[in-house]
Amino acid sequence: MKVIGSVAKTAFYLKKIQGQYPSWKLHYKIKCKSTENELSNLLGYSEIKRNKPVAIIAREQFSSFGQNSKTWVSPKGGIWLSAAYPIFSKEFKSQIFNLSLGIKICEMLRQENINVFLKWPNDIFFGSKKLIGFLPRVITRGQKIIYVRVGLGMNVLNRTPSEGIALSKVLKTKNINQHYWTAKVLKAFHDSIECNKKKEYVIKSANKLLTKSFLPSGFSPNEWKIKDIDSNGNLRIQNETQLKVIRRF
């Protein structure tokens, strides 16, 4: 009954925030190894349908991984989800998908007076601490993109590693409705798909929200500085004599 209740509560806020469209199919897990595994298994059994995005949300994960196979700590109290959104198009600009999602999450949080920044390519920071991490993927069939998916973790009421921060610390309250915030995240995912055609807007917004305090791994801040995000969504860094382009893939 608790799991059904969680689906209904999140669906209630989704409908309140974004109306009837799109019609999300939500699945809740009390505990699982990884929502990414659960989503892959689900999509393996049945193909994703047009206009029917799907999300799997877990209260706790015990064996999940983020970018570069880093362990993704996912205790109770956070929002841990994997979602897939149908595309069925050759026109979708996959190279800016991570940026469009990042800016829409930032915009959503800033509307709540939470002053966050985008750490290229796929983290959301509050000050010097990580609030949200997400791992986007694009699934193709031939020349056509069938769907995009994302694994996302948001620190809410959970304990975090020293490099992270929870929403409860940011807002200075533990009176937080996780179903509301889950719906807000899913709405941001939807909005990131809607703005994919607006490449200039995505790049411009990403540069406005970009934090330049964190260089990619392997580059010393004594030698290198972040310049900007280029028109293809790549990060450009520079020193006194060089300009280097860092690609996400």
C-alpha cells in the first residue's frame, strides 16, 4: 500500500505542476540494487510507447554507479530515479541533451530561490557542494533516436558525503515533501525535451549557469581555467598558450 501511495502522491503533484501531458508511468521500489538496472529490465520486456515516459523511483539503492563507474551513494531520504522519455526522431540534438536537462533543473531550483549552478557536464552544485548528479543517455535505432534516459540522484533528507549537500541543509528544514520534489524533477526532464530544438538558448543558458570553479579531472587550477561551453556543448579550458576542448563522450 505504501508503494501505491507513493505513485499516487507523485502523480498528483505531476498533474498539478504540468497538467495531463505527458502521461507518465511511475514505478516505486522500496529498495533495489539500481534503478538503472530496473529501468533496463522494464524496457527490455516492453518497448517504450510514444507520449508515455516512464520512471522508476527507489527509496534506497544499494549497488548503483554514476559517471566513470563511481559508486553512487543512495541511502534513504534522497530521490533516486531512472527515467526514459520517448523521442522517435532524427532531429533530436543529442549533444546538448545533458545541458538542456541541467539548465532546466537549475531553473526549477532557482524558481524556488535555491541559487544553484551547473557543473559541466552533469552535476548541480550549491556553492561548493553537490546537490544533484545525473547521467544522461541516448538510445538509437539506426539514424533515429528512440528515447533518451537519465539516472538521477538528489540529496534531500539523507546524509551526504563531505563533497555533497542535502536540500534539507540548503532550506534549513526537514519539513520537505519528497513527492513534490520528485514531480518537479520529472517536470524538468520533460521541459528539457521540449527545449531541445532551441540550441542557442540552451548553450547561452548553460554558460550563464556554469560554475567555473571545478576543472575536469587531470587539470591543475594553477595552470588551467574554464573558458566556456562551446556551440556543440563541449567544455573549453585555456591556459596562457593553449585552448583545449573537453568532450563529454
